[in-house]
Amino acid sequence: MSLFSGGDFSGRSDKAVSLPLFETIKLAWADPDIRRRIMANLIIFSIYALGINISVPIPGHSAREITQTLQNNALFILLNTFGGGALRKLSIFALGLNPYITATIVFQVLQQAIPSWKEEMKEGGEYARQAMNKRVRFATLLLCVAQSFGFITIIRGGLGTAFTPYVVALIILFWTAGATFVLWLGEQINEHGIGNGVSLMIFAGIIISMPYVTRTMFQGLEQHIISWFSIIGYILMFLVTTWVIVYVSVAQRRIPIQHMRRVQGTRQVGGQTSYLPLSVNMTGVIPIIFAITLIFMPLQLSPLLPKGSWLQNQMNNLATILNPGAPTATITDILIGSTIFIVVIFFFTYFYTAIQYNVDDIADNLKRNGSFIPGIRPGKQTGDFLNGVISRITVVGAAFLSAITLIQFLAPRMVGLTFQQVGGRSIIGGTTMLILVQVALDTMKQIEANVLMKKYGN
């Protein structure tokens, strides 16, 4: 997925657009083919926005009643923000693309961990990619059923009531079909629109949830629960966080690569200098997704335990300690939770970087192609040099991800807002802002590439 990438520290990077934003939009809209693709994106977004407002019927209970019982549930609010408020409305799109994202990440890891799969993807070409896609889609269906049942369990726990097996099966069917349809909409963007379809559907879900977050805060302002100071402080933190994320997202460490000259027939080729770009944020949002999944696991398991039991109480206490943004968290809980969050993010950042970037393969490819890093001998020394550079970059990337993740929990407290008053605290920092920035940059880069191609083609 394109939203798992990074960019460049010095100069203009590959991730940054070279044309001014408004000029790019103007030239794109003037071209009939690009305009048609943009319109296709907007139509698909409209269908998605309409589907979010179609609720799954739950006999005897309204969406508003259920939402009120879960308004303090951190996991509920986080997933609701990703889905554009679909979970809050009990929409048929409540699951969104969460099952597909989880399945994709798991199989990316397994692909590197299982030698036969890794070799299959390396040598199998298009056939291997199709086989892997089938595995991911089958796992997505299983995760749809599992996540649907998990949400139903959380809802039943909040309401203190039970659902008949027929109602449970019907809700699971609706939510699974909705998640599959959202994935199909993403594929239509790939075919008829512009940009990465799955990434843009996630982007659309986050954008759709923003008005609800804004309305919740300003309702508090009208009721004199929130002060103007808190609102202004929150907006300033949002702008600063966005600037930092953009800066790091286009940050790269460029390593010069010298290509040897070769004689082909009567002419010489090669001899140029190019760059090996290593993104500062190599892993994108994946470590955050892994960390949030692990940290919120006690919160997901708690409703499955006997209500009021000792084990459930201990699980709730653990969930409070692990969640730095919990309303009842003390200073000690916040320090412990933040420390654990940072350790987990650092671990997953190094882990995912290790399986994604095999320095020995990069060094061997450079050597086979007659290329080398100036001042570094080809082969093992090149691999050691790249390993050292990537290790140092990973420290910076992991520290950035840790800071961006924690600010989404701590930002409301810093400006005097409570958990409920922000309506969805993850709107600052964390996974949502990284996705918004990186998807926007990638999509604008694709639009610009199409504009330049048409421009030079004429």
C-alpha cells in the first residue's frame, strides 16, 4: 500500500511534487482524461459517504442509544474515526477496510518469514501475486466475521442485553458484505480513477469523520464546557503536527551510487551517478497499527469475560494502564503507558524494517550490476555500510512515530480538553494524520506525473 512509505531530508525528494499545487489541479482539470478519473474518484467517495448513513437494523435498539453506551470506549472511538463515523451509525460499512488492512499486513510479514512464499513471490510473477491476493481476501473474510462478532460482543456488554443467534448472524452478514463492497469500491478507483484505491478509501473515511469531531468541540464551546483557549490550542497543535508529518514524510537519506562504464558496440554506456533513497519513515504507519492492536487487546478481550469478575476487572485495569489517553488514567498510568507504547513502536519499527530491507540482497544487486557506493568496497562492506545507515535512520523514524502516536493521546490533556470533548482524539497525530498526509502526497504525485506526461506528450 502506498501509504506505508517515506521521503527526503535534503533538497526536493521523490515524494514531493515539483509543480505548485494549484497549477497541478488546474492542468489536471483541463485534461479530459485526468478530469474523468478525478470525477470517478469523487463519485466513488459519494457512494461511500451515502453507504455510511445506511444503518444495520438491530431490533429494539437505535444507533444513538448504542453509541451513548460506548462513547467512552477508546477502541470504539478509534475505529469509528477510521471509518468516517460508520461504526457510530452502525452502518453497513462499519468494518470499513480494517479487516483487509490487517490481513494485508499479516501476509506481508508471513511472506518474508516463510521462505517458500518469499521465493514464490520473487520468481512467480503475476501468477504468484494473484495467489497471494486470494489468500489475503480469504483471510479478510475470516477477519470480517471475527471483528463483527467482537463488535457485537462490545455492544452487548454496553447495553447489558443479549441478541438472538439470528440477529447476530444478520449483523455479521451485513457488516461482512459492507466491508467487501468498500474493498470493491477501492478496486474501482484503481481501474477507473487515479491513486491507490484502498489508501484513498481510508483517506475518505478519515475526512468524513472530521466534521463530527469539529461539531462535537464547538458544541462544547456553545455550552461553555470548552474555552476558546482550548480550541485555539488544539488547532495550533493540529497545524504544527501536520507540518512535522509532511516534513518527515518527504524526508530521505540519499546514498550516491556510481555506475561503471560499459562498452556496448561502438558506444559507452553507464558511468552516471544516481541515488539510493532511504526514507526516514521507512515503515509508514505499520508499527503504529501493530502497537495499537497490541495495546488495545485487553480492551477487546474484556467484554468477552464474565461481567464483574476478578479477571475482567484486572483486564480493565491493564487496559487503563496501557492506554495513555484513558479518561481515568493517572500521571503514573500515563508514564507507564507511554513508555510501553514507545518500546512497542521501536520494536515493530526495527522488526518491519528488517524484513522489508535485506541489505545483503541490495549489496549483491549493486555488485551484479557493476554499481558501487563511492569509498565503499562492493559486497560485504557495502552491506555493512547500508546496515549501519538503515539502523541510524530507523532510530529517527521510530522516535518520530512514537512522538506522533503519543501526541494523539496527550494533545487534548495539554490544552484542557477531555476524552469526550474532542469526539475522536486521534485526529491529531498517529495513524490518521500519517495516512492523510502520505495518501495526499502520493495522489498529488500521481496526478502531477499524469499532467507532465500529457504535457510532454503533446
